[in-house]
Amino acid sequence: MLALLLFSLEVTGPIALVVVLGMAFRRWEWVNDAFVQGGSKLVFNVALPSLLFINIVSARPTGMPGGGIILLALGFNLIWFVVLSLLARPLVPHHDERGVFVQGSFRGNMGIIGLAFCLNAFGQEAALLASVYLAFVTLLYNILAVVTLSRWSPRVSERHPVVDALRDMVKNPLIIAIVLASSIVLLGIPVPQWVLDTGDYFARMTLPLALICVGASLSWRGFLEAGRVSAWASGFKLVLLPASAVLVAFWLGYRGLELGVFYLMSASPTAAASYVMVRAMGGNANLAASIIATSTVLSLVTTSVGLVALRAFGWV
């Protein structure tokens, strides 16, 4: 049992510590809103795309890694999206909160927390699979988030929600990095070492900077004021979705690295980007922030418990 707990601590401990340090830095006024805003933009637009680009170009895969588990993830998330959309009406009394609930329940912070979990648990062996997984599932997340927020939003959009989602995806730096790296690999284009070294500098600062920004942006007020809707969304995101993901994947014969990546990506807390999208589309931004804060804090516990269970069963 001690070995299982140590393994779990090795995965979640460093992430929890850096998030807590981010909260401390904010409290000590070493960082402020401007730092968090600028740092988050730097991570999303430069550092994280560099990390994904380096992971793919350095590995030079001959085919798509984890194709089966990625297809399973796409179908799994789509089914859960339909289930959550059906549950939104009976579980959430207020119309403008239903889209926020649905998005908060399925859209995970894979690019920061999920990727950090995978790298801590499996090392560079998981880097390529997690990067490709992130690219494909992010595409689906963007479409489904826009669809659900448009459906329940108090604002009336003149454009079709899927058109909005497609437009955002074309400009998404993560998608651009994945497409560019994949094209270089498929065409066999050599990449100069100085380009790889430069990208590696940015890639290495991705997780520390992102986790500090996550900690600094957490609202304890939002966490303490989390209501019934936040509790439902966090319960689905941190318990029901990852548990069902593991059971389905295990039943289909997945073990080891693929099962572990699927679980850790599914167990990641609600994505911080969901707050920005809710606010832009006129939804209940305070509820979105509450769900993010609640799920982020609790995920460090729920993920540890899940990892201990998977390791005890010998599934990863």
C-alpha cells in the first residue's frame, strides 16, 4: 500500500505543490492579475504549442499513436455530452446555468493538468500519445462547448454555433502546432537543431508557468461559495466520467500506458478556458469560475485515489 501511495504522490504531489505556490505568490503579491493574464496567454499561444510541436517532431511517429484509444475518447466524450445535456434540465433549475453545467462537466483541462499528470506518471513515453490525444479531443471539446453554450445562452447569436467553433479551431495555436508538426513528419522535412532547441526552451517552461497561473487565478471565494450546480458538475467531471472511462476502456482490452493516459486526461479538472467562453457568450461566468476552482482543488485528491486503485488492480 505504501508503494501505491508513493506512486500517486509522485504524480500529483509536484502539481499540487506548484499550484499551491501559485496561490502563495498571489497572496504575497509577487504575481498579480496582469501576470496571470500575460502568463496564460504566453502558455496558450507559445509555450504549450511549442511543447506539442517538439513532442511530435522529436518522436517522428510512422503512424498515429493510440488511434484506438483516441477514437474511444472521442466517442466516449460525445456520448457523455448527450447524457449531460439530457440531465441539465432536471438537475439545473436556471436556464442560463445549464450550458455552463454541461461544459463544466465534460471539458477537461487536458493541456495543463492532464498533460502534467501524464508526464509525471509515465514520463516521456506518454508525451507523444498525450499530445495527439490532446489535439483530437480538443477539437471535439471546442465544438461541443460552443453548441451547448449557444443552446442555453441568453444571447442570440447571428451565426451558427458550429461555424463559430470551426472558426475558433482554425485560429487555435494548439491545433496549428499539431498540424504543422504532423505535416513536417509526414513530408519528412528536417528541422534545424537550433529551431528544436528554441522550441524546447519554451516547452520546458509550459507546465511550471501554467500551474503557477492556475494557482494564482484560483478563487477561494468561488470555491467556498460553490453551490449545488458546481457540486454536480465537479462530481461528473472528477468521478463519474473518469470512472466510466476506465471501466469501458478496460472492458475493451486497454491496459498500461493507453489506459493510464485515457484515465488521467478524463480525470483532469474543468478547463480554465471554459470561463472565457462562458463570459464571451453571455453565460453565468461566476458559476463557471466556481466549477473550475472546485474541480481543480478536488482533482488533486480524486486523481490520487484513482491512480492508487488502478495501480492496485495492476491495470497501469
